[in-house]
Amino acid sequence: PLEIIEQDYAVFVHLLDANNTIVTQQDAMPVGNTYPTSLWQPGEFIIDEYYFPNVDATDLTIELGWYLQSTGYRLSLTVLPSGQIEDSLEISPNWP
């Protein structure tokens, strides 16, 4: 992070089909529920991995983002290069 994060956020990772329907998902605090965002230090790099065994992800889109578990409020993300503000990031199979 670039600065101290005062609240604990959870990550959502959705796998979407061609109709934008969630095929499967995982929601968790970072690093397998072991490293809350309020403990992160500025400049620190955090690796947070998610596995979806037995899922054919060939034609699926990944949607991910951050939210407060207590309220469900999603953090806003700036998606470049357009600068459009969204509450999730999608990565499609055709994403360059």
C-alpha cells in the first residue's frame, strides 16, 4: 500500500461465464485470512493467491475487487487507461 489502511478489507474473486454469471467465487481477508489490511505497512508488497481447482477457466472472465465485510461496501478502483472509476476489475481470456 501507499499509506496506512485503517480498516480491514476483504477480497472478492469471481469467475464469470460469457453471460456474466458467477460460476464460482472466493471471498476472504488477504493471505488466507491471516493478514488483515489494517496491519499492512506502506511500501510493503503482499502476495495473495487464489486457487479454483476443477474449474475449466478457458472461457471465463476474472472479476476482482475489495470490500468491507461489515457493510459490503466496495472500494472504488480506477481502471486505466480510460480513467473510468469502477468497483471491480475484470480480466478476460482475450485480455492482452
